[in-house]
Amino acid sequence: MDPYFNDDHRALIHRVRSFAEEAIVPVARELDHTSTFPWENVRAMGEEGFLGVPIPKAYGGQELDALSYLLVVQELARYDASHAITVSAHTTLGTTPILRFGTEAQRERYVPPLARGEVLGGFGLTEPDAGSDASRSRTRAIRENGGWRINGSKIFITHAGVGEIFTVTAVTDPERGSKGITNFIVTKPTTDPERVRQVGMGTEADLGYIDGVRAGKKEDKMGWRASDTRELLLEDALVPDENRVGEEGQGFINFMKTLDSGRVGIAALSLGIAGGAVDAALEYTNRRKQFGRLIFDFQPVQFRLADLATEIQAAKHLTYHAAWLMEKGRPFSKEAAMAKLFASELCMKATIEAVQVMGGAGYTDEYPVERMMRDAKVCEIGEGTSEVQRMVIARHLVKEMAEHM
Ligand code: COS
């Protein structure tokens, strides 16, 4: 029995697994092959409340704790990482910046449709010349008629096509570096009008779309193929000042805070993939025989799976500890980076090992581990590469050392 979970957490895990087995398992392979966004399942996840797990009820959410949210992401990823990143990017990146840093009017207008899963959201930070070095943003916002004229391009943006509400960064004072960056809410219509009409969610025309905000080319990705990733273009977009989120110059720091939570989400997603891969390998090696005995009965296979199970347990402690700090409102930036670093590198390793012990079968799409292996790679890249996580951790170590001197 896991000491972190209460009965509500256990019931939630059960509910997510039942949903995934019924709705995701039958279609995950096809969605991956065709790189199709799973609109029906997204609507169903909205109905289940999975698109607003930690959001207060007053704003249309479920008002569950941080661990509940992470468990939803983790359990979805056990079956399909694309569904999990859709929930994670929509919730942490798409919804929480407005909830945490927005005005009451912004919260009331934008959070309920997001938390109820009526429209999808995202956030726009990365640019062609500003990836790991996120404060090098070139997207420019210039004051005009009491609003802001914004020009620039955001790349690798989850939901840039399917989504309608985004919080983006733009430079409002180029002289001030990371302190000259501000956040704005921008809106655009979904790129899938016919599909959203069929499924009955995904668009909200009275959001009032902003001219000049549009999605660019869809990325053809190695993994997370059923999630939507595109460029988000801001072309002479006139954004009213009432869409500014937080104070001028606070945009970079607010996005860094958002990414701290996002990184714990990626740790949970990585844990889900790793757990799914080890389960698949355990099941297969306890069924298939070679040289007259079960593959699992070869000690090197047992040792590999035992090591992975141990490391998954360690990753759980790191991730749930970061969640606990987050829930208590304590600093958790270092712990988030540690959890994300360890869990994402573990999920890459676990999926490679799962394919290896399953041999030829693991390498085919008859089993989900080859997809998991492709899905794992981006966990070491998205929401800050492993190198960025190590930079963040190292900076905390130096700071802590200075504090203790
Ligand atoms: N919480 C609160 N404040 C933070 C913060 C955090 N997690 N991280 C940085 N800040 C603050 C710093 O304290 C600093 O403020 P002061 O000047 O008042 O001290 C300010 O933000 C600038 O921070 P820093 O100097 O560390 O910025 P750098 O330009 O050196 O960037 C890294 C730091 C590399 C850590 C940052 O750019 C980063 O995380 N890059 C990766 C971005 C990323 O994850 N992209 C993926 C997006 S995909 S969704």
C-alpha cells in the first residue's frame, strides 16, 4: 500500500485506469500512426473532470490536491503519453498562469471554459532563438492606443492548432533583459472547426478572437504524436491592456514559476511511461519461453527489471515529495528539477530496456513499448532539457552553500 495515497487518490487511480483501458487502449496505436488529435477522448476527459483537476470549483475545476492532478497525468501516461501531455500542458501551462497571475476579471472570463474542458489552452515561451535560453525572447510588444501591438513567433507550442486560449511572453522593455518580459493572454479559433462541431467541444466564439494570432505548421514528431504541437504566430496582433497578465516585467519570472509546476507534471508523466513499460516487459517475459524456460527466469532479465522497479520507486519519492512541497506552498523549484531530471532519464532507460528484454516483439507495434520509447525521449527535452534541470539544481546548490557560509 502506497503511503502517499488516501482512499480518494486510490479511487482516482482506479477511475483513470478504467477510462484509459476503455477509451485509450483501443485507439492509441492508430492515433500514433496517423498523428491524430483525439478529440472524442479529450471531450470525454473534460467530462471526467481531468482537464481541471487542481483548479478551484469556483472557476469550474475539481479542486483536488496537487497529488491527484499528478496521478491523473501519471496514470494516463501509463497507457498513452499523448493523452497525458494534453492534460498536463492544458492544465499547468495553459490554465494556471491565468489563475495564479491574472486579474479576477481574467480568471472569471478564461479559466472556467478551460477547467471544464470546453476549450483547450497552452502557453507560448519558446522561440526560434530562445529555447533553453528562454529570456532571449524576440517577440515584441509595443504600446499602441492603450493596448499592445505584438509581433513574433512561438515554436513547439502544445495546442497551438487545436487550442483557443494562450498565455505568451513578449518583450515590453528590451533594455531590461529578463525583467523586460511581460505575459499576455491571446485568443484564436481552433484549427479543427469541423471536428469540434462533431464532438461538441473545443471552441467558444464569444472569447473574442484576436486578429493576427494564428497557428503555423504542425510538427511531425518522433513521439507524443497524438498531441498537437505547432508554431503560434503573432502578426501585428493588437492585444488590449486588459489581457496583460501580471505586472509589466514580471512575465519571465511568472513563466519560470509555471514551469516549476510543469516539471513536476513531466516527472509524473515520465513515471507513468516507465511504469507502463516495465509492466509490459514483466508480463511478456513471464509468458514467453526461450531455451526451455521463461525469459524472466534468466537472471540478467530479473536484475534489469529489479533495478528499474527500484529506480521507479526512487522517482516516485522525488516526484511526490515535490508535489507535497507544491501543495504546502513551500519552495520546490530545485525539487521539481530533480524529479523531472531523474524521472525523465529513467523513463528513457526503462523503455529502451523493455524493448530489449522483449526482443523482436518489443520492436514492433504489436506491443506499446516501441511507442513508449519514442514518447519517452521528449520527456528529457520538453519543459526544460536535462541540461537545464542540472543548471537549475546546480544554481540552487551554490545558493544554499552561500546561505550556510
Ligand atoms: N521561480 C522564481 N523566480 C525565478 C525562477 C523560478 N523558478 N527561475 C528564475 N527566476 C528568477 C531569478 O531569481 C531571476 O530574478 P532576479 O534577477 O530578481 O534574481 C530571474 O528570474 C532571472 O533568472 P536567471 O538569471 O536564472 O535566468 P537565466 O536567463 O539565467 O535562465 C534558466 C535560467 C536557464 C533556468 C531558464 O532560462 C530556463 O528554465 N530555461 C529553460 C526554459 C524551458 O524550460 N523551456 C521549455 C519550455 S517548453 S513548455
